[in-house]
Amino acid sequence: MADRSKAPVETIAESSADACPAEPTAELTAELTAEEIVGDISADDGSSGEQQAGDDQEGVEDTTVPDTPGDDATVALAPEAPTAPETPEDSESSAEPAGAAEPTETIEPAATVETAPLLPAPVRHSGDRIADRYRLEECLTQAGVFTSWRAVDEKLRRAVGIHLLASGHQRSKDAVAAARQAALLGDPRFVQVLDAVEEGELVYIIREWLPDATDLGTMLAEGPLEAYETYQMVRQVTDAIAAAHRRGMSHLRLTPSCVLRSDSGQYRINGLAMDAALHGLVPEDRASAELDDTRAIGTLLFASLTHRWPYPEDRHGLQGIPRTVGVVPPEQVKAGIHRGLSDLCSRVLCEHPVRHLEPLTSPQELAKAIAQLPRIKQPEPEPLVLPEYPATVYPRRDQGTTVPLPPRRPTAPLPPTPPPALPGRTGKALKWGISLVLLAAVGLGSWATAQALMDKPGTGNSQLPVNAGVGGATSAKPQTSSSSAAQHLLKITGAAEFSPLGAPIQADQVPLAIDGKASTAWTTSEYQNYPNFGNLSSRADGSGIIVDLGSAQSVSGVRLTLPVAGQTLEVLAAPADATSAPTSASSAYTQRIANLKTVGTTFDSALLATPVRTRYILIHITSLPPEPSNSAAYRGGISEIQIVG
């Protein structure tokens, strides 16, 4: 399964089943035993190929355009709009899944009533530029009304996601309004909306791009999740959706491709309010929206535990449960499932939960139930297994063989034996005389050498390298080799805080990092919950300090003193011809002095084989260590910077 981490999480065609899964009647499970359920599921697995062949013969027309790898092509279920002309998207609304039994009662969100014709998605090509700023790179989704692209923000030099719609109908206006409302939420647990503009005949919505994230659909392609990972997913997603509902917002299209997991283990949700608006969905009322999102979370929980879709239809690369089985708790589908998580799923999806538990109908209720679950332990990491090497067996002498001894190393010849000392007073006098002559020769030689060096014009005190320190201070160090003789500290003429996406953190403290005192420092603010500056969009490019050498000079390395250990940083340099310090993004510093790494309280970069020519150097911090007194708070800083020439 291809990595969906870089793809937007839209489905190709609209589907009410994806937006709010149908709730099959629970009476189907009342008379079935666990053995019968397992038998029906096994029979359904064995006949899935025949059912697929039968479905293909039904001839349901598929007019969708393939999305990025891993998305399921679904059939659009749009509301009837007698006054609107038929569009390709509306033509799919009459299609139903082939071979389906009589439909069960479903609860679906009401769709918006289109007051104007739905215009087709704008036709664009790779390389086109939007708003004279965003360059389209790859088309990821082609739906009837909108298209989704991966693009490059040429102004900030970063990747973004962009949705394109044609203006002039109600859905475009609803999408812009929903995007702006989502942008005001400012919750880092949701993928951030960066811009939403209606410009002439084009509507474009810009969202954050997460290159290091993997969507839940891709994770489930490899099998069910572990209990601990499932718990983390449902807890973080539920808390985020509950917070959005408290602000009067809902998702309505929460699918596996909308849930993204970063490398640090944080789950983020894409398409809040905006996905539903793009597909013309609006909730009937607040209670209906809470129920829809709660059941969608329960569906994700069921899929993560069982690797099956809880309803008869196959969705998102997962096989559905047989229609004769109905909606059942996960523990009746797969053995060894965590009892607490299975009961939680039953309370959300089943009409009559197991063990007479109370149903859950809102994200707030679900969040409270998750908080009451017993603690689920994180699995122990797999032990490191070292390869076993065969033992060397040497034959014994009594077996008729001889073990060859390793060759001896040649030994240095012994120094010649000194001649015997002269006897009596004559020998002692001779030794004292020789000693005095040697001492006099050493003294005269040293004095002559020093005098010659001092008399040599233009050298000054060149026998010791004078290192220009911060603020013009100097320090002398004895030469140890020919390479160290050429090294010296460059003078720093100025410094500024690196804060490309937001307001400065502590701009007034920057001079403390170049004052030559390790006891003073520039420190960041305290960020909560996440080491990457609180996972705030305004700190997505980290922070740090830019030092100015006054003019382009040859730089061989950097020495740092830090107030705390555990910061992750790198050292970059601007191009040699830069006339001002780049402040828009770290990518503007095209030369590298030290790679990204986690450091202690001191850092001394390895000397470059070929010094870089630059005037501006960036100490770029990307991750902060936790506070000693509060592991949920993160803070860092820089005490002293020295540039080695």
C-alpha cells in the first residue's frame, strides 16, 4: 500500500455512507451465537471473490476519477435538487451498491440545497500558478465540483495543500465560510487552514501540509493496530472532536484517510467542517452532528481493532461484516481484543450495547468513557538481538596436530649500554662540566630565537594565535599543530532572533547569547505538550538565532554553550552573496555547517574540510527538552555562540 502521508484526505466521489455510516438493525444479532457469527464471517470471507464478480456484473457505472493510491472509489449520494441541472456528480447519486439487500434504516446528514447550478471543477495543470504565489505540483483528487493538489508556496518556500472550486454557487460559498471558521479554531490537533479566497471565477482554499504524517487508512493496510496504539488514536481523535463541538463545529466526514499520525505519535485530523462543505453536507441539528461524528469515531475504533469495516459495504480497503451478522462488538469478530475498547465500540455502534451498558451519542460522553478506561500499557520494545558468531575451535596437541602460533611482532633493538662512568673526583667534575655547558647552550639558543622573532617585521606576537572573541575580546592559546594555527574565532557584529512564521519569542534577550558570558542566555517561552514548540503553526519552522559577521568570511565551525541539554538543532549558513539575513524560512540558508542532532549543554561542530563562505549563520532549533519540574512543558535557549574561522 502506498504511503498516503502526503496526500490530502478527500474521497473522490461523495458518499453519505462514508460521511455517516448506516446503522443496521441490531435485531439481526439478537439470535446469533458467537459461533454462528464467526461462521458467517468465515463464509463471507470465502465467498468474497464470488460476490465481487457478481457485483461487477450488475453494471453500476463508475464515473469517478482515481484518487491517490489507497483511496476507495465510492458512489456519490447527493440530495435531490429538482431545480438544478444534472451534473456528472449528480448523475452518480442514483447509483446504489450492487447486490445489496433491502436497505436498513440509516441516519444521514442532510445535504445543502443547491440554489445555483454546480459548476465543474476548474481545469488546471501541473506548473500552473494560483494567486501568483502557489505553483501546482501534483493533482491528488478530481471530484465533480473541486480538485485537490499538492502545491508549493513560492513566497515561503514550503509545500501546501490546495482545493480549487469554481465560484458562483452555494457550495463554494459554504466551503470558504467553513474554511475560515476552521482557521479561527487554532487547535493544533487539526490540520490548519492557511487561506481561503474567492477571486473572480476561482475559489481556492490553502491548508497545511504534513510530509511526515501517515493516514490511518495506510496504517490499517498492514493489519489491525495494537491495543495501545488504538487507545492513543481514539483518545486523541475524540478529545479533538469534542473540543470542536464545544466551539460549535463538526466534521461529518471523519474517515480513516482524515486521521493522520505524525512520527512523534500525535494524531491530527484533516478537513474539519471543510470536507462536509466541499461535498454539500450540513447537519440537521447539533444533536445529529454529535451523533454522526461519534459513530464515525466508533467506526474508526472498530476498524483499528478488527481490520474489518463494521457495516456490510467494503470501505477504505477493508472488508465489511456480512449483512446477516449486523453490527456486533469487536470481540465477537476477532479473538484477543481488549475488553474495554470492545465495550466502548459497542456503546457507540450497537443499538443495544453488550452487558447492558449505556449507549454513547456525543463526543463529550465518549471522551468521559475513554478517560474511565483502565490504563493500557505500552508494549515493551523488542529486545536487541545480536548475531551469533561461530566459536573458533583450535585442535589439541594430543590429537596429532599443531596449532600455528601467530607471528611475533618485531621488537625494537635495545639501546646501547653506556660506557662505565669515570672513577673518583675526575668523573664527577666532568659530569658537572658537561651539564653546565648544555644548560648554557639551551639558554643562549632560546634567547636568540625569541630575539629573532621579535625583530622580524610584521609578525608581532605571531608565535601564539590570537583569537578574536565575541565583542572584540581576545584569547591566546598555544599552537598544537599546523591546522590549529589557522583557526581563530571570528568577530560577531550582530544577532537577531529567527522567527519566520510568527512574532519573536524573546528578541530583547538575543544580545545575551553573544556577550561572552555563559551565565546569561536567550531562552524561549514555555510550550505545552509538544517538544516542537507546542506544535503551533506559527513555530512550524522552529526558532533560533541568526548571527552577523559583518562581511562574508570563511567559516570552519561553530561552538555553542546551551542552558539546558536535550535540544535538537542544526547550524546553517546563508549564501556567500547574501546582502541581508534571510528571515522567511530556514530553507533560505543553503549551506550546512552541522547536521541536525540532539545536543547537550555544549556543542562543538566538527571542522569543515572546506570552509564555507558566508556572512549570516543560523543556529536553528527544531525541538525543545522538557522542563525538569514539568514533563509536559518544553523550553530551550542559547547561552553563548562562537564562530570558528
